[in-house]
Amino acid sequence: MAGDWYPTSGDKGLEELLRRCPDLEAVFACNDPMAAGALLAARRLGRVVPETLAVVGFDDVPEAAYFYPSLTTVRQPLADLGCQAVELLIQMLSAPTSAEIGPSPIFWLHPHLIIRESTVRESQKAANPNP
């Protein structure tokens, strides 16, 4: 489903997904605001997160821990990404000609899964009391 990165598209998107796939058990939103919209739609449509629908976002915005339920999300290493971008910019600016810059480097930055309440079912909590 296409979204516009705002909560309203997460809300409308989940509503459409559930209309098409009523047995849907999990959804991954492209960012945390869209996941917040999906959480709202889930409540409105009678789905209990995470018992009947798990919701995951992406970015780990500071508010994600305060959504209800708190949002499982993927944290990007934004500080590392910024450092790499600045280093690359400095190299480009200090090169006398564009021919001396060379090919664009590839950077591998590792995201982290931040597990919160929106994906941990009661049965999982009982099976693993010490996560």
C-alpha cells in the first residue's frame, strides 16, 4: 500500500489492508508516524494490538515508546549516517577536481530492532518472563 509518511495514511492503509485480508496478523509500516496511524485504526476496527495484530514501525522516533501500545520499531543509526555523510562531503570539497573524488563509497550501517509492546503477545511474555 502506498503512504505519504503521515499517520493518516497508516490509518487508511491498515483499514484497506484489513478489508482485503481480514485475517492479517502483522503489519510493517514504513515509518513510525504511519505505524501510529495503524495503531489508531486497529483500535477503531476492534483489533487488539498485539494479541490479534502486531504492528512494527521504522525510525524509532522518540514518541514511539509512548504510543499505545508502545511501538516495536527499527532504529536507524542516524548519528553514524550523519558522520559518514560529513566525511564524504569533506572529501568531495577538498578534492581539486571531480576526477579525483573517485566512485561513491558504499556504507553499511546496521539498524537495530527495538522490541516493544506492539508485537509481544501475552503468550510470549508467559513463555519468556525474562526477555
